[in-house]
Amino acid sequence: MCIIVSVISVLPTVYECKMESSLLILMILVYVVEVTNATTIENTKLLLQDLFLNYSKDVIPVKNQSRPVAVSMDLDAISINDFDEVAGTIDMVIILSISWNDDNLVWNAASYDNKTSLTFSQNKVWLPQMFLLNPVESSKPISHQYHQVTVTHTGRVLWMPGAVLEATCTPDISKFPFDQHTCALNISPWGFSAEQVTLTIPSPTMLFRYYTTNSEWDVIGSTTHVLTGTFHMAKYSFTVKRRHLNFMISVVIPIIMLALVNPFVFILPFNSGERASYSITVLLAFTVYMTVVSDRMPPTSYPMSILAFYILFILVCSVLIVIANIFQTRLYDKDDTDQPIPQYITRPVMCLRLIFRSNRINTKHLDVGKQGSDNNKGQTTKGGENISSVHEVGSMERTEESELNTEHVLDCKTTNSAKLPTWRMIAKTTDLIFFVVFLLITVTFTIAFFIAIM
């Protein structure tokens, strides 16, 4: 019994020893495999030495020198730093993904511990230097001496230079501030003809994998294509749209509000003494806003902004309102005795006033007749006769009398010295006409402005 107990107590110890031995053996095997597959620094140095033993970066890297190097190039837009529509320039941060095959940089990976790629300075290899062909100032290579290249054992070279490009861009401000502008980055391997280097763009659009949005401009689309000729040129076109909310709140809406308030000067009483200062203040406000808008737009005559035409039109209306207000004030203060009203002014004013008066008379009679008909409906005389028939006779008499009065009223050639208009009556009548005319013109052109720019 004691022997059995001793054997059972020894068994766990033996099991633990076997587990530790197995784990140790497994770790040794993993280490041996890693050492076998690892590439030593000596092998990498040897590979670089062998690759560049007879390498010349001044020679196009193709075995058949009569054939061009096929270069593929994509463009990644990182951010739009600034778009100055006044100067017609755009600043962008971009990265180019350029790749090609270099027949001089091919090696057998098995001979160098399965080393399949290398990364080193761009100064060691031949490069298809890219240039921006629509720069603001001088054209410079899109690269930096500290950029790196990656080469695979098949000879495929990947080069990703980045730069801040300042390119020209012709703005179209006709629909400012709802404007859209199409700009382009024209990039070419300057110095290499189409017989030496050909360009292809794998992506149909620009890439925005690392793009940071701009607070003022939004990219709404892009296209790419290659222009062929004596040399190849990659054209990356993109459309930017202005974020217009800030300009609408700070400029456009205040201008529209001032334009709508401007005709209300004709409602102010002549004795208030504020008519002249009111109209001139609005005129000065339009002048200030026109200066603000002109500072934001390029000084070109084509295309002109619709907003500039709108502000100019409102400014002209404001000037006309100031002039009309001055003449209205002078008209109101004229003396009827010293300066009698001419007949060519009296008759049109009388016609206008009497037309409105006749409309009020007809409306009044209709309301009175309707009210009497409702009050007498259902009432009968003592003899059982309906009293409404009596009311209808009275109504017909009043209608005939009203028609006679209307015919007399609408006779604009009738001159009654007791009812001739005064200069003050003429000033008030023309005030109403000016108010309606200028308000309709302002509303009509404001609606037309928004239809044109949207």
C-alpha cells in the first residue's frame, strides 16, 4: 500500500519535467528558424554593393534603349492651404506616387537571404524628375534630396515625393459667392521626350486618402488625363466650391435688407425731418458694402460678378431715391397761391385720387346694401307683404345715384376750384407712387439675382 502511494506522488513531477523539456525544444526550433530566415546586415550591404557596382543614374534604366520607360503616377491631395481668387493662385500640399521598372535593379532574392526589397536615398538611382508646368513663379522639381525610394527584387521602383505646389488658377466669379472654380495641376517629366518617358495615370481621379478639409473651400470633383505630344504631361483637374454661409450672413443678407428698407423713406412724414438723412445713410451703407465686395473679387472685366451688378443697380436706385426725396420735400413746401399748380399736373393727380375714391365709394355702397339686405331678410309688413322688395327699390335708387356720382367723379376734365389738389396733396400722392414702384423693382431684381446665382 505504501509503495502505491509513493508511485502516485512521483507521477506529477515526472509529467512537469517532460512539459518543460518539450517547451524548451520548441523555443530552440523557433529560434533556429528565425535565424535561418533573417537577413543579416552584411547581406544587405553586399546586395547594395552588387546593385550599384556598375550603376549609372544618368542612363535611362531599360535594356533596350530604343524603348521608353513606362512611368505610372498618381496624385494624393493632402490639403488646400490657400486659394486666392483675387490673385488667381492656389496653394496645395500633394504627394506623388511614382513607379517604374529599373532593369538595373533586379536581383535573385534567394541569393541574399530572401531579401525582397530595399529602401535607400533617391540620390542613388535614376529618377523621372517631375515639374509643375503652371507655377506662379519659377518651375522647380517636385522632390527633395531627403526623399527615399523603395525597390523590389523584380526591379520595380516606388518613389513618393511630396511638395507644396503654388499653381495658377483662373477664377470664375460670375456666381460669387456661390462660385465654383476648376483648377489644374499640370505635371510633366520635364527634359524627357515621349520617346524616353511615357506617363500613365492608374486612377481616373485624384486621391484624397489623407486629405484635410479646408474651412473656406470644398473639393466637389476631380479628373485626370494624360496629354501626349512631344512630351507627356499629366493633368490633374479638380473643382472647388466656396463655403458661402459666412459671406451670405456678413455681406449678402445685409445688402438685401438695406435694399428692401430703402423705399420706405417715402412713408416717413415730411415734417419728421429725417427723410434726407435716412436716404443718404442707406446710400453710404451701399457704398461701403460695394467696397467690401470689390476687395474680395479679382480686378478683371470678364467674367464680372452678378453680385457686383446687383449692388450697382441697388446703388443707382438709392441715388434716385435720394434725388426723388429732395424734389418731394421741395414740392411739399411750395405755396399754392404764389405757385399755382399747372393743368398737366392737376388732371393726372385728380384722376388718380378720384379713381381710388370711386373704388372706396362703390365698396362702401356694396357693404351697406349687403348689410341692409341681411337685416331686412325675413321681415314682412302688416299686410303680409315682404319688406325686402321695398329695400330693393331703395337699393336700386342708391345704385343709380352712385353710378351718376361715379361718372361725375371719373370725369377728369371737370375742374372744381373747391376740389383742386394742393402741392401737399400732390407730394403725398407721388410719395405713394414712388414707394410702390421702387419696392416692386427692388423685390423683382432681388429674386432675379438669386435665380441667376443659384
